[in-house]
Amino acid sequence: MRRVWYGKDEKRVTELLNKYSKSGKIPLSEVHDWYEKNKGIPIRTSQWYVQEEFIPAPSYKGREGYYSLEDFKIVRETIYIIGWIKSSSKVKITRLKRVLKKYAKDRQAILNTLLNLVEEFPIYSTDAVDEEDRYDIFCDMLWKEVFDRLDKGVNLKTLKLTEIAEEVRKKIGG
């Protein structure tokens, strides 16, 4: 069964960024609204993501919480990657947590690497397999292999996603 992630919500994100570009701060209430309405993520789940250090915690001034534009970008990208991982494989997101901690100094680099995989995922999987059950196996194995290499501490600049996809294709006989 093919699982599909609903993708980025560029229109709403652009509206938020434009609306708060002068102040440089997006109120937490707006971010929670974005979570629930556009991504279907309950506020409690977003709080758990903060607690588990998947995403940065909001800053507070008095009682009002907010995200800087830079932190919101990290939040958005991380939520997008989590959605892809959950919808396209059986890989547990705790592996993502471990990788994010390992590459904490290079957080944007690791997010960019995973985003590249997500953005190019249809390209990797298009020719991989014809049957849906083999497609699921391909997705699971691809994510697992990426995380295996990241767990080993591979240099992000030398991580070749196309090579990993090709190796996985060969393993499943695609």
C-alpha cells in the first residue's frame, strides 16, 4: 500500500513569513494554528516534538511565545521530514532524533541532506519498482540505509543519495 505525505504548505508558510517579516517573530499561536489546520498535527504532538528535541523550543517574552523566522524554518523542515518518514517507511522517528543529536552542530546541514532525499524521493523510487508491495520495501530500505550511514557518522558532503537508492534497488531486484 503506497503511503503519501501531503507535502509542504508553501502558501500558508509564505503568508506567515510575510506577515511577520518586520518583527522577525511568529507568535506561537500562529505556529500552532499552522500545525493543526495545515499539517493535522495536534498541539500536544508539537509539544512532544519540542520535549524530545526534534524541533527548537519557542522563545517567550512574558506569557507570549514566539518563534524567530530562522527557528520556524527549522520547525517547518523538521515537521516535513518527520511526515515523510512516517508516511513512507516503518523507520521509527527516534532514529531521526538520534541523527539530529549526533549532527547538532550541523543541524541545518543534516536537515538539508534529509530534505534533498525527500525532494528527490519520487525520482529515486519512480524506476525502482512497479509493484506497490515492492515500492514499500524500497521506501523502508532506503530510509533505513540512509539512517544506518548517518548513525555511523558519515560526512554529509560525501553522502551520495543516488548511490544509496541504486544500491537499495539492486538489493530488492529492481
